[in-house]
Amino acid sequence: MAVLLADSKSTWERIGHLFIVADGMGAHAAGELASKLAVELIPHQYLKIHDLSPAESLHKSISEANAEIFRRGQANIEFRSMGTTCSLLSLLPEGAVAAHVGDSRVYQLRGNRLFQLTFDHSLVWEMQAAGEVTAETARSGVIPKNVITRSLGPNANVQIDLEGPFPVKVGDQFLLCSDGLSGQISDEEIGVIMRTQEPENAVRLMVDLSNLRGGPDNITAIVLKVTDDRVATTAPAGAIAVRRGTAKKPFSVALGVVTAVCFCAALILFLLGYTPLGIVASVLGVVALVTGLAQVYWIDDSSFDHSRRYGNGPYREYRAEPEREFFEHLAGTMKSLREVAQERNWKINWTQLDQDFATACKHADASRFGEAISLQGKVIINLMAQIRKQGDDSDPSDSSIAL
């Protein structure tokens, strides 16, 4: 991750505040290098560009970072095909602009509504957008959620999504996160946590809950809150962008692999006499192939009118309403942690925790669920902080205490 805050009014007016989250893919060392390069190269390039609009500068910076990650991968066989997701948010005088490749996400919270500003470049989202699967099928897990269709690094060129500008008001909050968080915490829970906690506590609570729910992936998150009128949007948001150009994109390596695996699986299933399963595998292969070809012939993003709005975000909207069910889940989490702590003889200061928990329960009994969740969230954060002090053998991400 990287945070680049403007240090003067003139810098703010030119490039705004910049936030980046990148999630590496490939072998551990390769993924780590790809994400490290992304968060180093993009701000460096962004600061150097003076003759383009901020949105165009973001696009060019990401494109050049992709080219360098690809070059590094080609130069060393151990890093071949390494890649990384990359989600950026720039807070500018004209509003918030997001630039995006992969399945890390950018959200905006306004009042009791959470908006996902970015489109997941994943197989399941692409298939939904193409009308090939229903939302219910996508949620069922039949289609793997971790297969991404775009990333920085595997190819010399990459298709980059730009979204916005979105108007910004005092009180608005934004979240940038890897799928290690969004895969474990529901969108509605994300909204409630951001609404009831200050940014630092919101990040801590979401990471703790993600780990307690199994923590199967690395988790990176940035939460920011707009507290100054000078960051609020003064100019009206532009119209929908008109893209121009016909430049072709390279066929996605990920989609190529998915296509090949599906067709091979279909052939084997047909030979073994499993015709219905073979048909399903064939359909998935065709969908992956069509999606990849659509990306190859997609109209070019590199030429755009910076006076207009980019993209079609926000893509999804969720209620961020504190409710009893989520409070009871947090209370159950504390109960389970207490049982583990007592079983392992951990030294926990329960006095203050129990007092705060009792107060949170009183808020919940009076249907003040916002106050109840706010306080109970702090109880979980405090408890997890004490658990982390017990030693390496009490790692809260240990699957033996996953809740």
C-alpha cells in the first residue's frame, strides 16, 4: 500500500491526495515483488507528469508501471508471469477518481449507503456482467471467486479502468482493500463498521474479523475520512465519458488458462461418460474465451476527454444500517475468544472488557445498535490486542481459533 498526501495547495490542485493498494499474485516472492513495484513506481511516475489531467496521469502511470513489472518478469524466469492487482484513489478538487486493475476494491461510504466504485476484474464478475450467471449462482461459489481476468505484469499492455470523478462531501469515507478483506467481511458489514468506528479502529476491526474467520489471504486496507471543507468537491461532476480508438489489447493469460482447463476438463468428462458435467465445463470454457476476445477487441481507454466522467461506477450499493444481528455476531465472537483464552490460560484483563460489553448490551437492549456495535467493536479490538501479546503460539490468525 502507499499513501501520498499533497503537501501544499498547489500540489493538491494539481494531483490531489493519492492512495494505493496492490495485492501480488504468483509465487510468494514474485507476487511480493510485483505489488512492491506497483506501489513504488506509480507514485513516482504520477509526480513526474505535469502536462496531463490527473486522470490521464493516473492512467499513464499505471501503464508504465505495468510495462516495468512485465519487463522484470521476462528478465528472470523465477518471476515470469508475476502480477498484481492495483486499485488507486485520488482525491482531487473535481472529486474522487479511481483507477483500477484486478479484484482489489474501492468503496465510498456516504451516510447509510456504501457504494462499490470499482468493477471486479474476476471471472465471476465478468460472467455476471455478460449475463451468463445469476447473482445467486455467483454467490453459491460454483464459479471460483479468486480467478482474476486482469492484473499488472503478466502482459506488456493492460486495460485500465478509470471511474469518476465522484463528488466528495465532508463526512464521506473511502475504503481501499484487497480481497483478503472483502472475501471475509460482507459489504453490509463493511458499511456498518465504517459508519460506527473511526477509520483507524475500522481497519483494525475488519482485519481482526477477517483473521478470525479464517484469514486465508493477505489483508491490506486503507480507510480515509473527509473532515475538511477544502477537500470537498466544489466543481460539478462531469458527464459520462466518450472513449475513442480501436487499439487491441492482449488476450488475458488468466482467461487463456481458464479456457484451456475448462475445455480439457470437458473432453475428459465426455470420454468418461459424464455428459452433463462435460456440457457445464464446455459452457464455462466458451464464456472465458468470449470474455477474453471481448477484452482483446475492447475500445481503447488511452484516449479520453478529461473534462468528462469516466466509467460506469458505482457498480453496487449496500445498506449500512447497524442491526441486532451484527451486534450479536460480535458478542458471540467475544464469547468464543473468552473460551479459547481460558482454555489456553492467557492473561487477559477482563474487568474493563466486561464493563464495556455490559454497556454495549444495554445499548442493544434499548435498540441503540449503532452505539452497541461501536462499543462492542472496540471491545473486540482491545481483546485481540491483548491476545497478540501472549506470544507467537497465540497468533490470532491461527486456524485453531478461527471463529
